Amino acid sequence: QVQLVESGGVFVQAGGSLRLSCVGSGMIFSGNPMAWYRQGPGNQRELVARILGSGETAYGDNVKGRFTISRDNAKKSVYLQMNNLIPEDTAVYYCNAQMSSQSYWGMGTQVTVST
């Protein structure tokens, strides 16, 4: 059974930094695309960042230059380093794994950025 568990979401002031973590279990982690999505109040879920098994990365336009996605296959973990946070980054952040045309999601972690 695939499980993704996110952590690191907290209340932070604008301009601050935060690092989210996601640990996978019950899955072959290396080689599979991993991603972070977010859903803010009243908004649809949107892609924040994606990292392929090769290490190639892609970012949503709203976070380019501020957020960095990385992965540690030995620890079955993917991370999201978020810098220069703004109130518009307030959202529930979800970890996502793509394996064999199946998509798996974590329960999410809340990030709140105050002015």
C-alpha cells in the first residue's frame, strides 16, 4: 500500500522560508516522478513543482526562483524548499507520486503565510 506523508507546514511570516518534506512507503521510489501541488482557499489544486527520476525539475510560474524541489531516493523523500514566502503561498501542500499511470497523494500539510 502506497503512502505519502507530508510534514513541515507551519505558520510563517511573509519573507520567511520553510522546508516541506514528504516520505513515501510501500513503493519503488527512485525513478518515479514526484511533485508538490497546493490548494489555496477557494482555488483549484495547482502544480507547484515536479522532479523526475532523472532529477530534472519543473516549476509553476508563481514559484519560479523562490521554491526548489529535491529528492533523496535512499530516504524515499522529496522536499520543497520555499523562500521569500508571500501570503499568496498560503495553501495546503500535497505530495504526489506517479507510478505506472497511477497517481498517489498524501493528506497534505498546511502552510499559512501572514503579512
